[in-house]
Amino acid sequence: MLTRVADRFSRGIQRYLPDAFVIAVLMTIIVIAVAIFFNPSEPVQVVAAWGDGFWTYLAFTMQMVLLLLTGMVLASVPFIKKGLSAIAQFANTPTKAYLVTFLVAAAAYYINWGLAVVVGAIIAREIGKRNKRAHFPLLIAAAYAPTVLYTAGFSSSIGLTIATEGHFLEETMGVIPTSATIFHPSTIIIFLVLAISIPLFIILMAPKRDISSYEPPSESNQMTFDVPKKESLTPAQKLEYTPVLGMLIGAIGVVYTVGVFLSGRDLDLNLINLFFLSMGLFFHRSLGQFAQAFKQSVGSISPIVLQFPFYAGIIAVLGGSGLGDAIINGMTSVATAETFNVFTYWAAGFINILAPSGGGQWALQGPLQIPAAIELGVDPAMTAMAVGWGDAWTNLIQPFWALPILSVVGLHIRHIMGYCILLSVWVGIITSVLIYFLY
């Protein structure tokens, strides 16, 4: 039954879903229009808030871009690609194909969601090459679905932000160590339940006929490295392709990041970015090969660079017009201490559709949710994680973060969105129940 529902739903989505950039522009227009409706005497101020906010998150945008790029470059290291190809050989049935794709991508998302973008794309592509009975759009959905788990991993934007000294809510909630957020037993339980149930749901959606098998994308989407022959290298090229420089500077970066982490510093975005940048330099060995990998990865994240300012503008309108406050307060005003985090989760999921940025969303929701949580006697660390889970939940139906993986494999968002929407229904139900009992 679920197979038939998924198939019909997916076909309908492919017919009517526009491009992700079109969605971003439509959302911008709708939010501005609604904000002006609620503030009819301040249309100029609403538009000014959008224009001013368009560039507000440039620093955060750069952090996100580097997080994706360093993860993607590290995933393109030859021995990692060979390892993923070896794993793909075990996925010799459609069920194994979806299961292996999800589990490998989930492990990568737990480590770093930038790394997971290419790991998921590579494992799905390698399995698709070997298993023509697997429905490739569903394989890619399986590779993207673990995005709902990232908030409990090492690159959790909210968990890392509130663990960083000097964060903007430090005076209200203090610095919250990761042991109280992403490594808290309740968070781990939610993570495990989702990690077990989601692949089972995916398997139940798998089509039995009209299979769309893998078709190789254009060569421009392939990670290939053109290394000149050693005997033809000029003195300048020898500096570019000698393994000494890349491994040396990479080792320095790894030693620094590991050293400061072991000395007691919590993980934050800057530390993770430097660590993955250094690991990529070390394992690619030569600066020339690393630069090639970096250059090829940039094309995959160009839609994010294009669209992020639009979503930053939406966040600014939501904050400046009071519309965001109205949405959040409206959903949490009816909450009790027992249900507060569930309502927080739902509010975060809704806001994330309009503004798909964990950090930007936290800047909007945090100042409202945390004081309310403290007043009700709710642990602010758990409220922060509820915001994170809500942000991750509707990533499934917000096409923004799926763009890099789709670019790598040559698919369009409409090919996978039908499956992702159905998955989001399941994730929303199960996570709401778990948050209610655990947070």
C-alpha cells in the first residue's frame, strides 16, 4: 500500500514542484506580503528589513559554505571513494541498496553534514551502477533522509553555537556543553529510533515496477583529478604536486584542532571547518590535487550561495516585522511545561520551511524560546535541541540543503521530493512523541 501511495505522490510532485530558486523567491514575496498585511502602516520598513537582512548572515554563510566544501573535498579523497565503492558491492538487492545507502549516509551526517553530501552521493551512485533493480531517485532520497539526524551529530549548528563562549544568548542560558545537548542520553535515543525506523519506511516505499535505474551524469559532475606526469613537471608544478606541502600544512592543522579540543575547547563551526580542511589537505597530499577537488566541489554548492541571501532576507523580515514572533508565540502560548518542547519543535519545523538555516533560525527563535522555557522551568538545553530537531525535520521538505547532492548525481529536486515529504510525516510523528516523553 505504501508503495502505491509513494509512487502516485512522487509522480504528482514531479509534475507540479518548481525549481528550488523559484521556491525561494516565491517564499520571499509571500513573507513580505504577509508582513505588510500585518503592518499596513510600515510597508517601507518591511522592505527595508528585507534589504538590510539580505547580507546579515554573510559570515555564517561563509561558515556553512566552508563546512560543505571541506566535507565534500575530504569525501573525494581517492581511498575514501574506493572504500565506498567496496561497501557498495554488498548492496546486491534493492532492499540492501536502500539500507546501505541510508546507513552510510547517516554515519557521515553524524560526523559532518558537509562530508555527508558527497559520501551520500558517491555511495548512492556506486550502488546504482551495480544494482539496476534499485530505484535511483529513492536511493538519493535515502542518501538525503539522514539530514534529519544531523542536529545530534558533530556538526549540529545549534548545539555547537551554544557551546561556544560569547554566543548571543550566553547571558540568558550560559554556555551549554555538548554533553548536555548532542551527547545527552535523550538526544541519543531519538537519534537511534530515527536511524532504525527511517530506512524501514524507505524500504516500504520502494517501487516494484517502473524502476528508474542510475544514468551517469555529465563528466562535469564527476570528481576527477588531472595530475601531470612527473617527468613533465616544471619547477613550479613540482611545488604544486609535491606531497610534502599538502601533508605538512594539513598535519599542522590537524595537530592544532585536536590539541585545542583535547585541552577542553568544545566543538564549534570554526574548529570543525579547520579540522576537515586540514584532513583534506593531508589526504589529498598535493596542493594541486586539493585545489582541483575544491574547485570541482564549488559548483555543487553554487545554488546555496545564490539562495542563502534570500533566506537571510526572509529571516530579517520575520524578525523585524514581528511576524516570526507571532508565529512562535502563537504556537507556544498554549503550551505547558510538559508540552513546551513539542510546540517548540513544531514551531521550528514551520520556521525552517521559510528560513532553512539552523544558525539563522536559532537567532530568531532562541531569544523567544529560551526565556519562556526558563520561566516554565524547562531545561533550556533541551529546548535548544527541540529547535534543532525541528530545523532538521523539515529539511526533508525544504529543498535548499538537497541541492548539493542533487547536483553531484544529476537529478532535480522534484525527483526525490515526493518520497521526502512522506518521510517527513513519519519523522514528525515519531519525533514529537519522543520529545514529549524524553525532553
